[in-house]
Amino acid sequence: MKKIMASLVIVILCCTAFTFEGGKIPSVTIKNLDGSKINTSTFSNNGKPIIISFWATWCKPCKKELDNIMEDYADWQKETGVKVIAISIDDARTMPKVITDVKTKGWTYEVYLDDNQDFQRAMNVNMVPHVFLVDGKGDIVWSHNSYAEGDEAILYENVKRVIKGEKLEH
Amino acid sequence: MKKFLIGLLALFSYSVKAQLLKDVSESIHGNFEVDAQYYNKDTAIGAPIVPQKILSNGFGNLNYIRGNFSAGLRFESYNPVMLGFDPRYQGTGIPYKYARYKNNFVDITAGNFYDQFGSGMILRIYENRGLLYDNTIEGFRAIITPLKGVTVKAMIGRQRVFFGLSPGIVRGGDVEWNLNETFDSLMAHKKTKVTLGGSFVSKYQTNQSPTLNEPENVGCFGGRANINHGGFNIYGEYAYKINDPSYVNRYNFKDGQGAYLTTSYAGDGFSIMAAGKYVDNMSYRSDRDQTLNAAMINYMPALTKYHTYLMATFYPYATQPNGEMAAQGEFQYHFKKGSAIGGKYGMEVALNASVAYGLDTVNLAPQNDARQFHYYVRSLRPGEKYFHDFNIEISKKINKKVKGTFLYSNQFYNKDIIVENSSVNIYPNIKTNIFVLDVTYKYKTGSSIRFEAQEMYTKQDKGSWAVGMIEWWPVSKFFAAVVDQWNYGNDDPSKRFHYYLFNIGFIRDAVRVTLSYGKQRQGIFCVGGVCRTVPASDGVALTVTATF
């Protein structure tokens, strides 16, 4: 068993010793709020950046963040064309609340259900809230865990820097 | 020989990479978390003595993606496991490893995987690292899309149990059919969306009982449907399980069944949701003799509000797999900005009610047989009361700097059933009234202070509690917090302890480091539908998490 693992590690290291990129959005199947499926690798925004926010209906800071972004979202979209995709990691217990929370709050984001946490795992998200910033070419250029009041301003600064083509610390 | 093979494999993978797949995107990512705690001796609050002084939990994930191919593993180490978790998590290993290929037609995994059929009532293979729940299957899984809108899953393997595998083999298949996707031309633009599903799961474990005729193959099947029309949604699921005597159901040969129905309507600024559930003898594990959270195949979440405030979660509920009927309703309303009640910034109100009862059963006398039946269900009337929670939550932004949340919750808790898993009456039912006020004051961009005041009134168990908390974010990269939980209402004046906890944390992008010092009270912890008491502790804890 140990030898198998050792070989797996070696293979992985060999494969990646030469290139090391931020990476594209992995290909995972998740669900729309109406039950239809979508592949996450098809997320696109016509060459403009995308914010991917992992959240859950039971996560107070997540909802605070998305509420605060919502207040400025129209301006953000007008100025930069950025799109927010909200990924709910709610499981069967709280999943019915996703659609009711989103509509009650009036969020206009693209919202998807990752109830089996496949996308969360593929993106290596440990805990929510966790946001990723994807540039116009589809590369993940920045990510941030947890939320403090005012973090949305930093996120938006980063969106503007990405549009200008500046490198973000990773 | 083995070294040679490894070398060959490495060479092969390199040459394949160099020659054939130059234009395929490639990345390697992962995350890790390490928790360690130093324990002080504190017998007054009932903290157990930790001979090792320091305990730690840790894991690291590594995922490699190259085009349609991915592979990865998770290293875990418990040296030994921290207080409050299942002590059978002992040691170090790589309990999770996989190789996966996925395109539009097929998705194949060799190794470990997580999955669920429908809501999980007959199969849910998942992990929750923070709670140390992991029932991953090690084996093979194929997901095929033979036709647009149709997803077929098949899997076989054995479940992880700590650092070993369950003795039982799990086999499962599931078909999900999204009618709108299949009948593209007819239904794609129809407002009504319909998804149907059906699944079958079977487990195999040898008969090990000298007296009982334990079934070796136990099957469970279920069907489900989801209909969505604009803001309206309805989901229903039914599952049936054949005889499955186990430690949890006290080796009862009765068949099991479960039904779940949830419906909601969400309009512009308001929503209403109602759900009901019926569960009779639905504990389903790949090892019939396992306890706590090990080797669970299915998942039956509690139909109650998911609270996050300390006092509102003091007495948490979990679905009773041996028998339960439960219901939940919720109404949410968003008073718009500029309305009379909403004021300048709007206001949100949520009313939520949930109840859970046992089944109306009649016990049977022991039979002179290798198959034992313990009870039958007499009617669909509710039996013994297990739990209720009636609550209201109001959130309002007062001005640009201040916003707050108020919560009131009235709860009923049948401790004998939920924690002791016993129908013998030992503890009185616990009735609580909980008040929470949570206020955030943002004094400049990126700087805020949050206060929480909580009060739980009760005459039962340990009596009333009060909580005070201050969380300060001087800049968005750093926070400091202090919490005090005070058991001021304890009948025994010498046990009216303060459980204070100091916390500081740094966050830099996707790296988070927190350090805490203080006391944790004894609590009830529900994982995977099982509630148990976790001990009090006193000490210094460090947590580091990172995603890369």
C-alpha cells in the first residue's frame, strides 16, 4: 500500500515539476436552482472577471458578504462587467433554504448548488466563506478565506487590478 | 522490481506530458489544516486529564488536475485525536486517494469517492473535516450520461472506518432523469422543470451471530421527484429498506422506510417553506455492529433550523433513525428599503417552527425465533415528543455603520431520547427560552466591532446561561475576540462557572491562523445524525488552515 502511495506521489511530482500555474476552474458537475446540471468549467463572462463565492445558508459571514456586495453590485457590473457566482455548499438539511434565501434577499447572482461538495473539494475550500477571483482568461488569480466587514472593498480593488492586467499576490 | 516500476511510471508520465499533452491545462492545488491544543488540568469544570498534554488533528489534501484527468490524496494524522472527537481516530495515514477521468460522457473514479443519491436518505457518502466525519467509499465508481439529461451512477467498494475499512461491501446504482434536458425541443423553454430519480443500494456482510439469522445482503431502494415552476419548488422522496438488524436498532428485523417532502414558494422579497419527514427504522450501515458515526451509508438530516449562536445550539437535535416524524415551516419577509417598516436600509424577518415526535408504536414480546421483531407501528399519529423549536429572527441595518440581528427561540429537548438514545425516563425534558442580540459597528472601511449578548433561561439540566462576546477587527487581516459563557443559573452555586475564551486570528488571502486560550464548556455535539456529550476542556489551541 505504502509503495503504491509513494509511486502516486512521484508521478504527481513528475507531472508538475515543470509547470505550476494558478489553474483553470476544474470541471465539476453541479446543479442549478431548478435542478438542471451545469459543468463548472463552462463558467464564463465574455472575457471579464468572475467572482466565485462559496457560501451556505447557515453561514452568517457568508451572507453578510454577499449582502454587502449586492449593495454595490450594480455599480461593480457597470464599471467592470464583473460577475458574481455564488456556490451554496448546503446539504439536504438546508438546501431547500437556498432558493428561499436568495429570492427573499433579492440577490441577482448566478447561484448553484454543490450539495455533494464536489466543487468545494475540487477548489480545496476548507471552510466558508471563501471567494475566488477568476480573470478574463479563466485563470484563478486570487482567493480569500473568511469575511470581515469591508473585505468587499479589497475584493473590488483586486477586480480592478485584474482588469488592468496587474499581477496579484497569490 | 517495485522501484523499477515506479521509475518507469514516472518516466512514462513525463514523456506523455512532454510529447502529447502540451496544450492541456494543468494544475496542482490543495489545502491543509492543523489543530493542536495544550490542555490544562481543570477538574472543577470536569475536564478529563490528558496525559499527553498536547493533542492534535491535522490533514492535507493534494489535487492534481490535467485536462480531464485528476488524481489526489489526503494525508491525515491524529496524535492523538483532540478531546471531543471519536477517540478511535488514532494514528496517521492516507485514507483518501483517487484517480479520476471525466469527460462529457463518462466520469470514472478508481479509489476513494464521495457521492449521494437524492437527498441522501439511502446513500450519502460525504466528509466534514471539522467534525471528523468521513465515510468515503474506497472502490470504483462510474457516472455515465448515455442521453442528454440522464445520469447513471454505479459504484462498489468498502467504506472508510477510521484508518481501516468496514467489513461490509456497499454496491449502489442511481438513475436521475431531467426531463427538460432530454426533451430539449419540447421542454427546454418550458417554465416547469421536472427531475426524476431512482436508486438501489445493497450491502453485504457475513452473518456473525450465533443466535440470530442475520441477513447477509441488505437492500434499500428509493425514488424521488423534483418539480420546479418559477418560484415554486416541490421535492419528494421515498425509501424502503429490507430487514437489517443492527446494534443501533437493537437487532430488530423489521423492514424500514422513510419519506421526505419539502415545498417552497419564493417571490420577490418573501418566501414560504414547509417540509415533513417520516422515518421508521432507517439506520443503514455497512457494518451492522458499528456505533456512533462509523460506517453510515445514509444520511437523514434534522428538519430544524440550523442555528449558529452558542445558546441556540446548546441543545441540538438529530434525526432519530429508529423512528421519527418531523415537520418544519418557515416564512421570510424582506421589508424593502424605503418602506414604512424597512426604513432607509430595509429589514429581514424570518419565522421558523420545527417539531419532532416519535412514532406511535406497540412493543412486541421477544419471539422464539432467529428473527426478532420489536414493534409495529399502530397509527400515523405522533408518539412521544422529542423536540421543538419556535423562533423569530430579525435583521436590520440601522445606518451606514450599525447593523444588528435579534433572535428569540423557544425550544423543547427530550434528552433521554436524543442524547442517551434510551426510552427510559431519567432526565426531565429541557425547556429553554433563548434571546440573542448581535450588533456590528463598522467604524471605518475594513474596521469593525461586533457584540453578542445571549441569554438562555431554563429550569432544567444545568440551569440558565448568559453569554457575552466582543469581536474586534481593527483591520480586515486581523481579529481579536473574547467570549464568556456564564452558567449563572446552576442549582449548585459552586458550579456557576465562567467559561471565558480569548481568540486572535490572522487572515492573509487563503491562509488563516487562529490562537485561542480559555475554557470550553461541556457540550452536546451532533455529527452524522448522532448526538453525544463532549467533555469540557481548558487550554491553548492553535489552528492553521491554508488553501493553495
